[in-house]
Amino acid sequence: MVHGSDSQKREHLPKIASGEVHWGQGFSEPGSGSDLASLQTRAVRDGDDFVINGQKIWTSGAHHADWFHVLTRIASDAPKHRGISYFLVNAKAAGITVRPLINMLGDHEFNEVFFEDVRVPAENMMGEENRGWYVATTLLDFERSGVNWSASGRRQVEELTKYARETDGANGRLIEQREIRNGLANLRIEVEASRLLSYQVVWMQSRGKIPNYEASMSKAFGSELGQRIANFGMRLIGLGAQRIDANDPGAPLGGSFGRAYLRTVPGTIAAGTSEVQRNIIATRGLGLPRG
């Protein structure tokens, strides 16, 4: 929306909005995670094409993707944050191999993606050559908007509240225990705070602005809130929360909180760790010097 050429916008944005196509994000590499600018995937000009070689990892949904965003390095002698170029790559192009990475729940969500002499038309570069880092940070700012955290958090708190009202403990209904009642109330307050942080980001986007530290605030608070809700749910439900099979009729709340307890672990890592978000908030939001 921000950096694409007119032809790229015409071709891709309507299909993204309609859900006709799925995209994978080829950013992280085995040796380049939080230090993303150290990436080593190469793109070499060959006539009207670029030829890409390298490996990406933790690509969510790559096995369903029609297209990839791919960060590459063209200028080997440029400073780390320079020399990076951003390409739109057809996921069905020859030379692309997707290998599944199974998570701790036994689910297939993540993948590693290999690029071996993948030819990409030069017109599929987005933004200027060697200025792809700035395109990527815009994408990350949008990715970190975080309305999903408050939406799922509200649903989870409502489920736990209903469970506490309907379930007896050693001293009556769980909801009658002060620490449980207060804990649920605190989580609901945090959900509302998360919602307002994400609404701030949406408001900025509606005005044509690009959120930066605001998106990092939403992402850090929302992803950490997801962990707090999952942890509270595990303690509230007790040992039965370890039964995480959704088809297990004896699993409380369908095993959802045991799964959430595991799923929210990568939530504070993906799209930039909480430490990265705090650095952005400190430097861009508070104007503090870099350590």
C-alpha cells in the first residue's frame, strides 16, 4: 500500500483484500532473527531478472502461500541496513522448496523455505534497489498492529469467567474466591487497554499515517497479555488444563487453554521480540539514547 508501484498495487492489493491469494513472509533466516539486517539471501541481476539463492525460516503458512515477500542482499559491500532489496516472488516459481517445521503442539504452521536459482522479474522489486530495509520496517509496523490479541483475549477472559461461575472448588464456586474474581477483572481491564492501543494504530492507518512505536506498544502489550491470560487459565482450571486434545471429551474448555499456554510462547518472539519492541518504544517513542 505504501511502497508498491502502481502496477504492483493494481495486481496484488485487490486479491489480498478478497482473500484470493495467500502470502508468506520471507524475512528471518537461520542466522538472522532479531538481527534481521544481517540476512544473507542473495539476489544477482541477470538481464531482466534477478536470481535469488538462500534460505528463510519460520515462514508462517508458506505451504499455503501463492506469493512470498523476500528480503535479499544485492550489494555485499554496503553497510548492514543498506544493500537489502525487497522482492515479490511467485511461490510456485521453479527452485523454491518448502519444508515443514512442526511446532510443540504437533501442528504444521511454520516452514523453512529454500531458494535455489529462483528467477524473479526485475519489475517485482518493491521500492528502490538497496533500500528494501525501509520497505520491510513498514511491513513490520503494520504486522504489529495487534488487534488480534485484544479480540482473542476478550473471548478467552469471557470463557474463563463463565467457567469460574459454573465450576465448584473446595470452598464453593470458583468465581466466589477473591483472588480468582480479582484476577479475571484485572485481565479484562488489560484486554480493554490492549484494544485501545490497537485502535490507536488503526486510527493512524485510517489517516494515512504509518505507526511505528505505537504498533510496537500494541504488539508488546498484546502478546504478553496473551501469555498472562493463558497462564491464569492454566492455574484456574488446574491439572485438567494439561489435556489439550480438542477431541477429548474430558478436556476442560476443549483443551483450549493448554494449547494457548504453548501457542503464546512464540507470540512474544514472532514479528520482533518483546526486547526489540521495547527498544523501538524507547528510542522512537521516548527519544532515549541507544544503549
